[in-house]
Amino acid sequence: QPTHSSPNQTHVHPFTTHLDTRYPAAAAASSSTPINLCTKTMDFGRQMQSVPGIIAKSNIRLVDETHLGADDALDRAVCKSSNVAAMDLFLGNDNPSVPPARRDANQENGACESGNDSSTSLLQEKQLLINCDLYNERHLPPPRSTIQPTDLVVIFESFNDINFVYATPNDIFSNRNGHFHHNDFIGKPYGCKIRSRNNDGLGFLYLLRPTPELWARSLPHRTQIVHELDAAMIVHHLNVSPNMIVCESGTGSGAMSHVFLRSLAPMGKLHTYEFNKVRVEKAREEFVGHGLGHLVEVHHRDVCGKKALLKLNGEECCGVSGEEKETADKAEEANKSSEDDGKGGFQLGQSVAHAIFLDFPEP
């Protein structure tokens, strides 16, 4: 059985919210606990593994026609036929040994006119491809079944009260139902029910595996967010699929970004843009902590180019007092970005993105 920590060792993870006001000591300790983000929380963001598939296990490859004996004509003919079949399987219509009549109609005339020397040279170049060991399959690793230290865990307290923590040894999550020790989370399967160590174990909660939908329900709101129903329609109408490149503006709290990342994983890329520097830094921290840093690039840039538009229309200082202008200039300096030239746009070049999603606070 896990042991209870002493009162002076009790502290709460900084991401833990909804602290019961009856435990001010735990709430005070939470502000001094360092953020310990993990790198393996979202299953869809993990790196793919190369594993032997059906082709790799078939052991199909080119063989030496004389490996059974140079004097046996029948064995040589069998080996030669086997090599032709292997080339036909791996190279298809690009197999130089296939008669022209069996190739595509578009390639037939050119194949008939090609000489034996060119066919032999082409065959030698492509022989290196006829090896089953080169064709491993890439798969996502199986989902983790148990909670490990630093894993993101969604806390289901009730339908309208969903929270999250990063499982940290010796930390405590506290709410009105009691104290729940992170040590009780670690090693438990996702979906399990955990009871509090106080209140005679009457308080309980459920530990859920993080998904973009659950993350949207529990994340710290920095802006208004796109919820699951609207997010599903957006992904459907944009036809976002694996390995696509998507541009998003703005990032906000990152709820919609997580939905895009799940849809374009494992080899896609999300370029998300945000004009607020604080939200940019928090979004980068969360993406890396959720193991999604290799799928997303957060840009600190105003794609609307509103500053350049105001200067063009001569409206930048219209109706603004000197004190207000000075305050605005200080805020602009604090939010200054080397990436934002004030002209707007994504600055990624032409025909880069497969889909663009614009989520602006105003038209």
C-alpha cells in the first residue's frame, strides 16, 4: 500500500486547478512546483517504428543462377525464372526483362525500339531494389496501457468538471472530493477509478487517456476555443488526411491545433500562427510537452498585416492620446517578433499548404 506523505511534503502540481479552498497549504505549494512536461503523452504523435512486414518476411530476392551448380542446366533455368518473377513482382512494368507486349501501351513503342544494351544497363541499376529486406513497414507503436511518470492524464471528476495533471511522483491532486496522490496514478491503466486517501475513500475520479477532444475540455483557456463538434466539421470539409501540410491562424489555446495534428500525423506538418507572444510561447511548450513538436511549427506573426494596413490608411494615431500611444508602443515592443514584418501573410511560398484554416477574433 502507498504511504501517506507528511503535511509539510504535500504539494500540488502547477497544472492542477479547482483546488478546494479548504486546503490553502496545498494551493500555496502548487505555485512553486516547477513544470515538468513530458515527451510521450499523445499516442498519435509518437515516432513510427520500422517492422518487418509481409514483403520483408517473404525472403524474395535475386539469387545466383549457378548457386546450385553451374553444370545443371535445369537448375540454372529454374533460378533464372525465379529471378524474372522476383523482378516482375518488385519492378512491375519497369522490369526490363518483361516482354514489351506485357507493358503499358504508353511504354510499348519505346520498349520495342530500345536495344539490348540499354535494357541490360537498366536491369543492373534496378537489381539493388529487388531485395525484400528493403521493404519494411512503418507502424505507430501500440498505445501505452499504463500511466508512467510525467504522462499527461485527464482527470474525469464529473461530466462538467474535467481536469488534467502531469503524473509526477509524490505530487497530490486535490479537489472537493479529497486528496488523490499521483503515486496512486503511476502504474495504473488508463480508464481506471481512483479513490481518495482521505474521507474514508468516498471521493473518486477516473484517469483517462488524453485525446484532442478531452484536451479541449480540460485545457487552460487563453482564448475562446473550437470545440469537438465544430472541429470535426472543419477537418471533414478541409479533407485533412495523414502527411498533409496545414496552415492555421490563429493558434489561441491550441485546441484546434491538436485536432489537426492527429489528422495529419505521422509525417505531416502544421504551421500555426499567433500574433500574441505569450500565447506563442505557451503553445510551443505544450506541443513539445505532448510529444508533438516534430509535427508543428508555431509562428509568431500577424497574418492579417493589420499594422501595415493602418499605416497605409493613415489611421494608426487617429483619436489616440499621447499617453495611450505610449502605452500601446510599450505593448508592441514587448510583443515584437523578428518573424513578423507587419505585412501579413504566411510567408511560406506558393503552393505549400494543402489546407488553410483561419480563425480570427474579428472579420
